[in-house]
Amino acid sequence: MLPTTTTYTSCRGHARITVVPRDLENQLSYFEDKVDKVDPAGQAKGGTRFARARLERLTNKRWQVVWERQISNDVAPVSAIVRDDGEYAVTFDNWHGVGYGPNAVAIYGGDGRLVRALSLADLVPKDYIEALPHSVSSIHWRGQPRFSPDGEKALIPVVIPSEIFAGEPATIEIAVALADGKVSPTNAASWDAALVSARKVLAEQIAAEAAAKTAFLTPLLGPEVNAERQWHDYLREAVGRLKGDDVATSTTVLRLPGAKDYAMSEKWVREALIDPYADYVALASLSAPNLVSVLERIASKTPRGSLFKATVFIALSDQYWPGVTAAMQRTGAKLVQLDPTKPIPQRSERIARRYGS
């Protein structure tokens, strides 16, 4: 969503800061300008060309403006806190870029001037950042900040990198001094443990990435485990290697005949084949002989030549392929065998796209 004017009130309600974002035309124009390196990205014509904030204090039951000025964010911060006496306000992160930029934390003094801006790298080590969970545009690095009981620090709960993130992640607080932006842990022993956890998670991520790269570069064979998810992965990768990433195909896996939800999977195979909008279909099964039988039944009930537009990739070894080709001939579909026992090399353009030439 586009950022909107937002007011943040102190814990006792004696001060508040209102953040007014830079005016954007829309999200698409912002992203396009970022790609084209147009500055300021997505700027709305005639709109405000910078983010600004206004701090007010409650005096004699009336709000009085203490300061109003431009702030350091390009568009707007994600959140802010203000001390109850209005002497300090702190903003956090940047719209559509949590964890990125030179002002993941920005401290403003009693006159509105910037005391210090800190990037995430000023708060935690580089390898810690790499171990944190990332999305396309953001780093999930913190919880909700607050002021210390003495009001001299901003306390920020920092996410502790973990192998598994389920629900709300564990956090550890770090303190940022309001007077000068100095960063320190609130509990040295706990912080040391968090650093150890981050290093372990990062090492596991590096190992997983190396394994994924090896699998990507190695000629592809059928899955080692006869399971539904593994067959879906095999179908997608096999089609990508044969036809390239521009070919979008559905993947359908027929379950074992004895499974309680088997009938549903047979219905999926039938629907995938007769879908008039499906140009590419990829099929596999946990039982190769049963897939042949199912395709024979489906083909016998399919109007002759009705699948002439479809290209059907079928994961079957040479032992079962003649039966499928004979059964599917009347449908008019173009059949492509994916023999799980025969390695499929990686395409050079896919390697270049992912890892460079």
C-alpha cells in the first residue's frame, strides 16, 4: 500500500509526531523509476517532494507545534516513537525497504534536527544481517521498539536468526543512546548467544545454497524419493531444462491407487489434459503402470484430435512409454517423454541467467 500520513503518540499521550510521506503517483511508477534510476522515484506531479514530520506537545490541553521539518526518509518511515517530553523522536526503516538504507534508525532531537541515522549494519554485524529472514524488498530484523525506563535509550528487539521461523521469532534487545546514537546490547551474554546462532544459521544457508547450485548444474534424474512434492519439482525442472524458463506448464502427480485421496488426483490428471487453455501439461505418478492405465482410460473417452494444441510431458521410462504413445495417439497431443532414468543436462542460458557466464 502507498504510505499515508500517520501520527504516533507517546506512551502517556503528552507528545506526538505526525509523519507526512513524499507524494507518490502510484506504486508502479515508483518501482519503474527505481529500475530506471529516476530520482525522486514515482514522484507525483505537484506533490510534496520530501518526507516531513511535525512534533507537537500537549500544553494546557492544547497541541502546540514544537518543530516541523524534512526528515531523512526518501518516502516515509515504517514506524516511529516519540518520548513523552517531546525531546526525542525516533523513526524506523523505510517504506518498501525494511532493513535497507542508511536510516533504518533515525534519531531526532528536541529541535527536530537529526542526531544520528544508523543503517542496519551500524546495529548488527554483516553476517548477522545475512542470516536474518529476507523477502524481495525487506529484511525482517526487529520487533516493536520502545524507550528505556530512564528515557535515555531506544530499545529495539532484534530478531535472533533461527533455522526455523514459526510464528513470532525470538528477539534480543539492543539499546541505542538517544544523545549520540551509540549502540550496545542490553545483555552481553544473550547477545553473544544470538551472534553464535546467526553464524550457525548463515553457515547452514551457505551449505544449502551450495547444494542447490550443485543440483542445478548436475544432469537431472528422477527423484530419489517417490513422493508427490519431489515429482512436482522434477517435472518443473525437467521442462525448464528441455524448453527453457519461458514455457509455463502445469504439473500434476497421480497418487498411489490405494491412497484415500487417490480419486481426486485422477480427476486432476483428466482436468489437466482436457483444459482448453493448457498449452503445456506435465504428468508424473507414484505408480508408473497405473499412470499408463489412467491415460488409456482418459484417452479412450477424449474426442479424437481434441488435444492437438497441447504438449504433454510425461515422466515414464522406456518400459512404459510405448503403451502411453499408443493410447494417446488418437488425442492429437504432442507427447514428450521425461525418462527419470536418463539424465537431462542443464541449459547454458539458465546457468548464465542464474550464475553468470
